[in-house]
Amino acid sequence: MWGLVPVKGVFRDLDGTGTVSATGEVTGSITVATGSLDTKNARRDKHLRSEDFFLSEKFPVITFTLDKLTPASTGATLSGTLTVRDRSRPITFNAEASPAGDGGVALDATIHVNRSEYGFTWNQMGMASMHNTITIHAVFTRG
């Protein structure tokens, strides 16, 4: 609200795949179910799933498709396409890498997006910021 009260939530249903080629090229995708958003407020969650925001009935998933991963000093730079509400935009961001369990790797990143680029225009009385921060913690294991 007016940038003063951040609303935090978690998507509880997600899936992904990835491949590392023999030459070290990495590709993959992550799919997030929009209906699985949990902000710990049922009324707000219902509104976020409505046509004002995710329109979960018509657009049940958010997808990130990785096109390129470039090693960086503390992790990697990821480039790909983020698709929300059938609107796809290229996105590049840095992620920190750390070991995770039995040969896995965890990537942690913070991404800043303007939600209007993905069709989110609801902003009653100008209370909601159009600029949102997405925090990612993804753990990749061998399959």
C-alpha cells in the first residue's frame, strides 16, 4: 500500500525441469500455479486470483523458460523468458549459488518487475505499487 506495507506471499505449487548438456549449456523451465498463491489472508488470496490480478481460471500458470546461464563470480547470470497472463517478456537476473544436499545446487535471486508489463493494471486509489520484488529460492537436484 503506497509502498509502505509490503505484502508477502508464497506459491505452494511449482514444478520445473532442467538439462545440462555435455558441453555445459544449461536450459530449463519452472512453472508456478497461480492458484497456489498463499499470503496468509484468504480474502486477499481470492482477490489476487481474480481478474484484477492473476486471473487464475484463464491463466493457471506462470512460466520462466531459461535460455542461457552464464557463470558469474558468486553464482550465475540467468537469461530467459517470463510469461504471466500470456504476456512474455525477456528477463535477465543474477543468482547466488550454494551447495544443496546430495550434489544439488541452490540458486537465490531477487528480481524486480513492473507488473503492468504483464497485464496487471488494478491499482485502487493508487495504493498498490506497480513495481514488485520477486524473491526466488530454487533447489536443483539430480534426477
